[in-house]
Amino acid sequence: MCAPEVQITISLARNAPEAAMKLVRYAALYLLAALVAVLFADGVRTSAAPPASNFVLVAHCGAGDYSKAPAAYIQPRRDALAVAIRQGYKILAAGGASLDAVETTIRSMEDSGLFDAGRGAYYTRAGVPEMDAAIMDGQTLAAGSVACLQHIANPIHLARLVMEKTPHVMLVGAGAEEFAKSQGIELVSPFYFYNEQLWLRYKLAKSAEQKKSGALKLDSNDEHGTVGVVALDQQGNLAAGTSTGGTVLKMPGRVGDSPIIGAGTYANNESCGVSATGTGEFFMRNIVAADICERVRYLHISVEQAANDVVMKELMDQKGDGGVIALDRQGNVTTPFNTTGMMTGTVHLDGNISLKGWSKTAEPIIVSASQ
Ligand code: ASP
């Protein structure tokens, strides 16, 4: 469109005097530059924007039996899971780090009061919650964990601070809470964790225990509510985190698998990231999270096969109930569980959150991440 104009300008200029020639040359150059600019701009507008790198986030909110749970129990938990995943998705979509996405997603679930983590943490036999959490960076293998916390609203945040601000991997009990204070974290009263339903459950379990002469035997398949997240960011880095109040009526001082690096939580860019849920003692004895990752690393099998072999064979043979979420660097996700249910949500860069696992047969529900 502009090329004939350039030719006319140049041919007129041939017979002009010296000064006019200069002017015409500038005009021609200007026109050529404009032509190039228009063509370039057109090219930018019409060619598709480069696709964003792959990123994935997968979260769970506990393994157990939802089969007898009414919709009024399942629905708010599924909604809270989606709300949390949306926050992690936003971070990943903006190019943020998987560690930030993991921490933010877990914090949201801790704050909801609907899960066995943070505000909704189950009570120990002493009638107060004791919480555990861990986070791990798959790029550097840096890890932080905390256990036996009684006054911390967001254990996952404290685990992250242990990782980033101390030379240690794990802090527990009073020492961990002292460290929290030194980092400006306010200690909350046990009433922060009070919730009528949890209290009734605690009283029922206690009276059931008193009626029996032997040790308390709980149906562990009923327990669910631990939360965990694994994420892969656009830079290709994996991170994993888990937060829990542990098992129902656990003994004070009992620590489960969730904060044990390699048992309930693990991430390594060389293999995969894992967060587990279930009766922690089995996951500790079988170093489940690390075992899955190392099978991927040394046996060169898929993350799906590795997780399946560990959860559906090794653990089941020992009657170890629970499940895992696992994600590799290529974005492959797997969520095997040997309980009746394990609620999970997964989101990729397309922004569709797929929620499933409250029953083995229920179809996944898809909700948008951009609400
Ligand atoms: N694994 C947790 C623990 O044993 C409990 C759970 O995931 O339900 O502390």
C-alpha cells in the first residue's frame, strides 16, 4: 500500500535542487521506516502470542470415607478446595514460584476451618489441636517443617520460615512457637481452633473410649481432612507441602508423616513432588513420598506407576490406609488412594479445575479458576 508512494516521492526528487533532494531523501526514509513499522506491527498483531509454559497445581484435602457424608458436608469442602486452588493458580499463571503457590493454597485451606489443618485441626486426646506441616522446594531440596504446634494459625507459613530463615529443617513444639514469635507471628489462643462439630466429635470419641476397656480403636477410614498441594511452575520447578492436625484423638506429642520430609511430603525436580494423607505411621515406616520419587528417579518408571505401586500394593499389603497426590516435571498428575475417597482438585494452564474423589465412581466436577 505504501510502496507506490515511496516510488513517486523518489522519482520526483531526481530533478529537484540539492536542498530539496535532502528533504525528499528524509521523507523517503521516513516513509520506508513507516512501512516497516506497519508491516512489523501487523505481524505482531496477527501471529499468535507464544504459549505460556506448562504449569500445574494439584491439591488434596484428605483421604477417608465420604460415602456416608451428606451433601451439606461435601459441598462446602469442595468449594473451599476450589477457592484455595484458584489462589494458587493465579500465582502460577502470573509466572510465580511453585513454592508460593503451594504455601498460598494451603494457607487458604488452613484458614477455612473446614479441614484437619490450621483452624479446623482435629483435637488430641487432651482436647486441643496439635498441628504439623512441611514444605519442600524441588529445585534446591530445601525443606522446612514444624510439628506439635498449638498456637499457630498457619503452620505451613511457619514451615516455610524454618526453611528460609534457619539452618534447620524441622522445629517442634515450644521451640517452634518461640521461633514464630521471633518472626513476628502472633500466637493464637486455643479458642481460635474451637469449633462445635469438632468438640462434639471429640467428646463422642472420648466417651466411646471410656466405655471400652482397651485402647481406643477408631475407624481410620472415617478420618479425613489433612491438606496438601504439589505444584509445577512455569520455570519448571516443583514444590510440595502438607498441613495437618493429625489423626483423631492422637496422643499429645504424637507426630505423623506430614511434617516428615520423605514420608508425607517430598519434592525433587529430578523426579516428582508428593503430598500424602492417611494413617501417618504407615507412611513413615514406608517413607512413602520419597519412595515414589526415587522409584521415578532410579527405575525410570512413570510417576503414575510409582505412586500406584506404593499406595495400592505396598501400603495395602500392610493395611496402610490413605493416598497421595503426585506430579512430575512434565506435568503428569496422579492421585491414587486405597480408601473409599480422597478429595482432590487439579488445574493446568487452561484454568479448568477438576474436582473429584469424594467417591470412587462420581464424575469429576469442572469449575473455572478465573472466578
Ligand atoms: N497423615 C496424617 C497423619 O497421620 C493424617 C491424615 O492424613 O489424615 O498425621
